Amino acid sequence: MLNKYLLILCFLLIIPAYASEDDTLFVKGEYPDHIVDFFKRFQDCEERTSAEIIQHYNSGEFQDMQPSRMVNLGFTKCYNYFSLTVKNDQASAQDYYWSFYNDGILFTLYELKNNQLLQLGKTSVVQKLEERPTPIRCLSFKVEMQAFETKTLLLKTELQGHSNLYFPTDFTTVEDILIYESNNAFLLGRYFGYFIFTALFNLFLFILIRRKLYGFMFGYILSMIAFNAIEYMYDALLVPDIIHSLWLRFPKLFFIVLASYFHTKVFQYFTAHKENFPKWNSVLNLINNFILFIVILFVAIQIFIPKNTAFFNQFRLLLFLLFFINLAVLVVNLVYSIMKRNKQAIYFLGCNFLLILSLLFYITNTLQIGGSTIYMSPGNIINAVAFEVLSLTIAFLLNYRKELNAMNKNLTNAKLKSEKLSKELIEVQENEKQLIARNLHDGLGNTMNALRLLMEAPNKNEKQISGIFSLAKDQFRTLIYQISPKEIESVGLYKTIQQDLELFKNTPIEINLTLLGDDKRIDSIKAVNIYRIFQELMSNIIKHSKASVVDITINCDEKTCSLQVEDNGVGFKKETSKGMGIKNIKSRVSYHQGIFHIENTENGIISIIEIPI
């Protein structure tokens, strides 16, 4: 009977012994497992005193934490205390580091000793490296422990610029944390080096070919570098001390919103949204312009009134809402573009697939929705961004090569067209020279021969000689006018055409002239060519159309000068369009990179010429 009581007594003694071991973290050098399982938590929303906190601890009101590799308590405005009982399970003294990884929490460490809280230190990312209890990237407290010593530590957390309480943590030796930090620095250094390289590459393309797409990509990568520098707490190492205090005024959310602005711009230019989806593009531009305004305003506020905490919190909420609105509209645009079978949008989705997943994991983890998520070291978002930047850069290179080939092809075509145009212009000039030579021979030449005969006649008729001189003078003026119509420079294109049409007043042809705009906008060379085209068209109408009514409209606006000539004649045959007159018109229009259109209508012919000013 006595043996039974002894067994029961031993069993009762064993239970608290095992319970005590479950609540105590035994460390022998580095500790590879999660320490959150050993935490107990108490939430303080009333700013209790140290004595009250000790009383709550002693009364067992600190509750066990759920097993996890990190602390994630969601949104809160209260202080939180975490207790950890740790024992150095070695026969020699050992120094340990209790480390935390978050940029928006003020950590205060206490030791519970003789029923009193002894503060061991405070730390946050606001402190420069040399001001921290331990001058390394991660926020760490040094805990000195003697052989087989047990300590009860209390950690107080106070949110600074954040709304949700989240931080990974570990408890390990000095050597282990320094090895981890070195390995992590080498790993993240590769990522940052890659991002800097791709940023400079896009900047080089932007400077070289002046395409906004590469400029926005440069801005997006820089924003993600800034975000990841804060996310992984490397800004303390990367940002010079002289601007460190200014840098700390900008939270991760600011750079996320800035990145979303550039990312949306990249999407718009990459998918040619302006050409393919103009209405959606206008919506995105409206949101982007508002985001840019808010970002600039935020920068101004942080520079001029940095201590206005209440206003800052409201602004953070606005940034948060802007990010989700922009993200929602971007996703809708992406889905719509894919439904419209835009190939670039499909490729863009493939580039951003990992980023979308990582954002979903980040949001669900922050809001504590669902279970554990997939984690890719060193982080989901930085891996997703690295993949996105790589795939988009490949696409940019392929597009650049495609555009370069297209540009070379266009240059070749332009060269061939230029050679053809030069040949045609030479033909036009030769035809005009032949026309002038023919007019000299048939007109002025015959007149001069007649004058010579009259001068050699024995009985000179002064009246006839005077008439021949007047005829020669008129023929010479007409010839000079054909070579260079100087009246255009003095009176303008409109007035010159009006003077020419005066000749048709007493003819069976009815001329209706409409002049719009201002002919002073067009330079003299283009004005002369338009006048020559007008002459050619009128000559064709008089010779071939048998028209009785001709409507002429000339309009010189800010961008183009157009000439429209319409008659009620018999029209033209296809072979007529290949004649020398039409060919001359086409050559003149092509020389100025204009547009020439001629076609038969129900009542005759309409000719339209547009010359860019």
C-alpha cells in the first residue's frame, strides 16, 4: 500500500518538473529551433506600472503563445509583454543574443529578478548602429549568463509607425548570430547588386533611346531597393548618417506606394495601353497623377512638419488606401487586357505571377487569414521582384532588338524612297526645263525672230515693232513667273491663286474658291509647291475634264495646309493617273511627306492634298 502512495507521489512530482521544463528554454550554444513556443504574453492597454506587470506575471495572467516561428498578433494599439525563461545548460559562462527583425517596433528588455524589473536596454531601427545595444543590423540584446544560470526575461513591444505587431525572433550565441548576419549580408548583397545593375541598365536604355518605359522601370527598381532596404533593415548600413534622420521619416508603405506608381506606368507602356485601351489608360493616368501628388505632398510634410504624429497616421491610412485602389484597378486592367488577347499583358502576368502570390501571402499573413504560407528565403517579395525584373528586362531587350530591326528596315525603306523621290524630282525638274525651253523656242523665240524681220525690213512699221516688243515683254514675264512665282513671297499663296483665277471670269467654267485659315503659317518653299500643284490640277481640268464647275478649298491651320479641288467633269481613266502631271504632283507631295488622294466621284473628280506645316 505504501508503495502505491510513493508511486503516486513521484508521479505528482514529475508533472510539475516536466511542466517547468516545457516553459524553460534550455540552450547549449546555438539554438536552431523556434523560441516563440516558450513565450508567454500579456497585453497592456492601460500603460500599467512595472509593479502591476510583475503582479500580473506572478498571478499567472501571462498566456502561452501559439507555436510559430515568429510573433504575429495582427493589428493592435496596446503594449505587449513577452516573458521567456531561459537556462544556460552549460558548465561555463556564455553570452547570448536575443534578436528581433522588424523596422517599426521599439523593444525594451527587462530581467525579472528578486520580484523587480531591471531594464537591460532599449532598441529600434530609429537608432544608428553605434547607438544600439549591439551595433549590428538586427535589433539585439546581449544576455550574459553564468554556468547553469536561469533567467526570466520580459520583453516590452511598442509600435512605432506600424499598426500590426509582427516580428521574427531568435535566441542564440554571439558567434551564431554573427555567422548568420554575415551569410545574410552576402545573400542580400547579391540581390541588391542585381537590382542596382538592372536599375542602371534601364537608366542607360532610357538615356540612349529616350523611351519612358525604361525611365519608369528605373524608378520602380529604385523604389523596390528602398523598400527592401527597410524590410531587411539594411538601411542602417546603406544610408549615410547625414541623411539617416530624414530617411527614417519615410515608412515602407511610402516606397510601396511609390513603387506601385512606377509599376503601373511600366504596365501602361509595356502593353501600349494608350493605343489599345485609351479609356482604361485615362483612368490609370488619373489615379497615378493623384498618387504622385500625394507622394510629393507626403515628402513636403515630412520635411517641414515631421513631428505631427496625428497627421502622419492619417496620411499613412491614405497611402494604404491609395495602394489598394491602384492595385485593384491595375488587376482589373490586366484581366481586361488579357480578355482582349493582348499578348504583352499575358506576358506581364507571367512576369508578375510570383509577385501576386507573395503579396497575397503578405496580406493574409498580416491579417492572420488562413494557416502558414510558403516561404522562400530570403523572402517571398524580394524573390518575386527579382524574377519580375529579370523577365521584364529580357522582354525589354527582345523588344529593343525588334524595334532596332524595324528601325533599320524603316531606314532602308526611307533611303530607297528618298532615292526614288530624288529620281522623280530630277524628272520633274527636267520636264519643267523642257517646258521652259519649249516656251522659249515657240513663244519668245518666234517673237524675237519676227522682231528681227521687222527690224530688217526696208519700210519699218513703228507700231508693229512696238507691239512685238510689248508681246516679247509679256512672254518674258510669263516665263519668269513659271520659273519662280515671286508674287507668293510678296502677296502670299491665297492672293496669288485669286489672281490666277481672275483669268477664268469670262470663260464657261464657274470657279468657286473657299479660303480658310492663314497662309502666313506656311513657308515660301511649301507655298510654291502647293501653287504648282494647284496649277497642275487646273491644267488637267481645262485640258481633259470638260467640267463647267470647279470647287476649290484651301485651308492652312496650325498643323497642315490642305488643297481640295473638285469638278463636275467626265472623270479620269486609270491610265491617266500614271501621266506626267499626276506623277509631278505625287513627287511634290512626297517631297514634303504629305498626302495625295484623287478619285472619281458621281459627278466628276475630287483631288485632296495635305502638306504638313
